[in-house]
Amino acid sequence: MSQNGHDRRFTGRTVIVTGAGSGIGRATAVRVATEGGHVVAADLDPARLAGLVEQCGEESVTAIAGDITEPETVARIVAAGGHRIDGLANIAGIMDGFLPPSEVDDAVWDRVLGLNLTATMRLTRAVLPAMIEAGRGSIVNVASEAALRGSAAGAAYTASKHAVVGYTASVAFFHGPQGVRANTVAPGPTITGIDGGMRSEYAAGRGGPVMQATMPAPAAPEQVAASIVWLLSDDAANINGVVLPSDGGWSVA
């Protein structure tokens, strides 16, 4: 049994985790490694990855430092997984300063959509051939409460996370019959290093009161990681195409 009380569900399996240097990504990587899996851990910060390797051991983690919006980085990540890639957790993401549609600029839009959506698509596309050949695989894409409502972030982030949900559903529909499961976790407020500050006075006045009235207390990264790891595992073998809120009930407010 693992320290979390589960069987070693990932023994002999390889799981790619992006954003693995901190927050939800790191908690997910640690959980998979603890349960016997080998993690291909991707992050922009080499120092944070080094800390993860030190914590989990070189036999459990292969660290790939780089910008996952670059195709070359995606290629290195998938190559590190070898011929067998059992799981992919697309967790890396950035916010948008809560910039509303009237204020969002091209640079913010392109960067947010590039990391939150396009990188998710490219990594998923890259692992699908191996999963389809094996007849099995699990992909978990991290969206957000912002995928379920319009008041949780700015225009770029909200659009990117709504699109992640739709893209995940497409993967589930087309490749479910080939043994590949794809699901989405939608976290609410979580204690991570992502900059969630508001850079718009209008957004603060419009969205601030709504969030103050409905938003629950932030969750620990490990709480969200538990949902991700469950969906990655065979415990969720009959789950495909769902959006699982991990938001302390925010989505029902």
C-alpha cells in the first residue's frame, strides 16, 4: 500500500505531467511516483524540477525543462516517455489578469491560449499514437471553474478553459473506442504559484463582488491532485468525457 492508502496503481506505468515543478502539477507528480509510476515531469523552471527529482528519486522522475508552447519541447517530453505512455496530465497554465473582453490585448490572448489550449492539444496529439497502438491510455486536462462560468477570470483564460473542455470531449468521443479515456478536472481556488491578480479596475468592480459572495476557501494542491490521479488510474476505467469540478462546491453556487 502507498502512503495515501492506495495500491500502487501506477507500477510499471509512465505518466507525463506538465507544470510539475509546483502547485497542482507537483502534487500530481509526487502522487503518481508514490504509487509506483514513472513520471516524465515537464516545467519551465529547472530548479523546481530538480527539487522534484530530489524528493521522488531519479528512478521515479525524468525531468524535462522547457516551454511546452514550443514544439521542440513537446517532442522531448514524448521521447522521454519511450514507447509506452500510459497517462498524460496537462496541468501547466497561466491566468490573464482578469482582463475583460474590452481590455484584453493580443499578447495576453496569444500567450494564454498558447499555453492553456494549444500546448494541451499538441501534447495530446503527440501521445495518442502510442496510446491507440496499446489500446489503452488516460488523459486528464486541467480546466478551471472558469470553464463553467464567465465570472471566474478574464476573457482569454475563460475562453481557453471552455475550449479545453470541448477539446477533451472530442478526444473522448473519437478515441474512446480505441481505449483512450480523456477527462477534465475543473479546480476552484487553489493554493498555487499562479499569478491570479486583477489588472483591470473594471474587472475588479464587476467580478470582485461576485467572487467574494460565492468563492469557497482555497484548496490545497494535493486535494485537486487526488482527483487528477483518480482519473488517470484504472479506478476510473468507466469514466470518459466528464468534467469533474474540484472546487469546494463553487460550481453549485
